[in-house]
Amino acid sequence: MDIVRLSERLIGMKDEVWLRHTNPWSVWTRVLTPLPLLALAIWSRAWIGGWAWVAVGVVLVWVWINPRAFSRPKTFESWSAQGVLGERVWLRHRVKIAAHHIRVAKALAYVSGLGLLPFA
């Protein structure tokens, strides 16, 4: 099992949760909050010591709650909903995706992974 499928299972992304996560509010709050808040929580260890673990825990709880916090959208026509549905296809049906799309997705993942170096 790859790490992506494992994370999907750990977060409990069932079918209904995926559909709720297509809500643009869920997408935007998921994109804009966890990484900056996680960085702040880790950086705060200099100010609050061991309590930084509580802040990290709060961010991780938000990552779990977020896909469940919003209702299903009325339509799935927004680009954010299409992106979430595409993510689900990537996770569950990767063998059915054209090879050139997989190459581009992997390239984007590697480039975004480079952004973790300064973060670390």
C-alpha cells in the first residue's frame, strides 16, 4: 500500500466525506490553513515550549474535521470540486489514468515537495 492510500484510510475518507470535501469552502480552508498553521505551531515551540505539541494536535484535528465540516455542494461544476474529484480518481483508479497525465502529476508533486526543504 502506498503512503497516499494509507493517509486516505487514516483520515477516514469515505464516499460521503469525499463528496462533502468538494464544497469550495472545504477546499479553500484546506488549502489556506493547515500548512501555515502547522508551520506556526512548530515554530511556536520557542515561545510556548512543549505546548507546541497541543498546537500541532489542533492543526491535525482540523485536517481531519475539514472535509466533514461543510455540506455537499449543489453542483460539482466548480474547479475546486473537479480538483477534489480528480484527487479521488488519482488515489483509487490510478491504473486507468493516461501515462502522460501521471508524469505531469508526479512532476508537480516533486516540484511542490521541493518547497518542503525551506519549510524543514
